[in-house]
Amino acid sequence: MDNIDKQRKQLEEKLIAKAMKDETFRKNLLENPKAAIEEETGIKLPESINLKVVEENPSTFYLILPPKINPETEDELSEAELEMVSVGYGDGTCDPWPMLDTSNPTKCLG
């Protein structure tokens, strides 16, 4: 697992843990996920990003598929990916979605 995936997983675990303990946060996360995440972490997601939070129940299971990779461009990094690599995220505390927050690529969770 690369560092960005690890950081994203850590953030997801933090948000889920809080939602399991705090009913108000859980409700806000379901109703307005961008605002709830920004309030909790300080990470502002751009308007262009669509974020959905869903709640499983005993009879519903969600399978999340990652984005499809185009084999023709698989080995090439986009400009955003190149920028992310050049900034460096080695300490595990920075934004796990830096490619989403182009206003501050070094934004850390703190």
C-alpha cells in the first residue's frame, strides 16, 4: 500500500470512528459530507469533487470499485500526480487526498 492510500485509509478510519461515537457528526456526514469533513479535518474539497457517504445496514452491502486505469497511460503520471510526488508526504500526517485540494497541496491534518 503506498503512502497516499495509507493516509486515506487512516483518515477514513478516523471519520468512521468519530461517526460511530458522535451521532450529530454521523448525521452531518450523511447529509453534507464535504462540510462535515472540512469541519473535522480542515480539508476543503473542491466543488468539482463529488463525495458520497452511504450507510450500510444488515441487508445492504456496498462494494466500492477503484477508478478504471487506462492501460495506454498507466505508466504516465498526470501533472497533479507529479506535483504530489514532488511535494513529498513521508510523515503520514498530511492530507491523504492532496490531489483534491489544489489550493494547498501540503495541507496537513495536524
